[in-house]
Amino acid sequence: MSIAIDQTVPDDLRVPATGEQELGPGDFRGRIVVLYFYPKDNTPGCTNESRDFATNLAAFEAAGAVILGVSRDSVKSHENFRQKQELPFDLLSDGDEQLCAAFDVIKMKNMYGKQVRGIERSTFLIDANGVLRREWRKVKVPGHVDEVLAAVRELAGN
């Protein structure tokens, strides 16, 4: 069963992360969490989306938000991606698909004419009390970060 709008995100959703940590949305109570799921490190769309979040990090932080990126890639892959793209926030490695299942982002997708299971690019906005307030599914990268930032500001009362 996936987490729905206005439901509290469980505190026990924690996975390996960059910086030799184990993290999850529940570790950031008191702050707004932008949790974005992307298919794969070092691919064009995922790189552009991650760079857009990084470019706007100061604005997100000013509104009281933390950004966390999630894919099924390994922590090692995330560390390399984070360093190469100079990403100033943590990336979570969901190899066992625990977070993916909780947010229902694993979908059947067409890739080169074949059906494959993969992450559907999605973003979730969790308030300071740990309640899911907004979700964006089937995200198109251009303009997405601006839309999420506007929602964060609205949630924060800015």
C-alpha cells in the first residue's frame, strides 16, 4: 500500500545514502522535505533535474526545505554522480525498493520497444510534521523545480 496525500510518512523508511549514512524522510521532522525519485544516475533527464534542484537549493533552504534524491542506484554510483554534478544534497540508494514501494513509483515502462520495470520520475512534498502534502508523477523536467519551489513556499507560508 502506498502513502497517500494527507497521510504521515512512516519514520522507519530509511535506506543507505551518500556520506556513509542511512536516511529517510522521517529524519527531517521539523523541516519540509522534497523527495524526488529519478530513474538513473548520469542520464540526461536525471542529471538536468538534479542540477535544477541544486541550482535552487538556497531558495528551498530559505523556505525551510531539505532536498533528497532517490534512485535504485548504489551508494557508490550516487557518490560519483553527486561529486561529478556537484550536488549539495544527499542521494538515497533504494536498491531493495523500500521507498519506491511506499511511494508507488515503480512502473512498467517502454524502453527501446521492451517493457521494463523502472522508476517513474516523481516528486513528493512532505510537511514539517511528516505528512505527505503534494505529489507530482510522470514529471517532465523543464519547469518542474520551479513548480515544486512555489509549492514549498506556499506550504511554508512564504
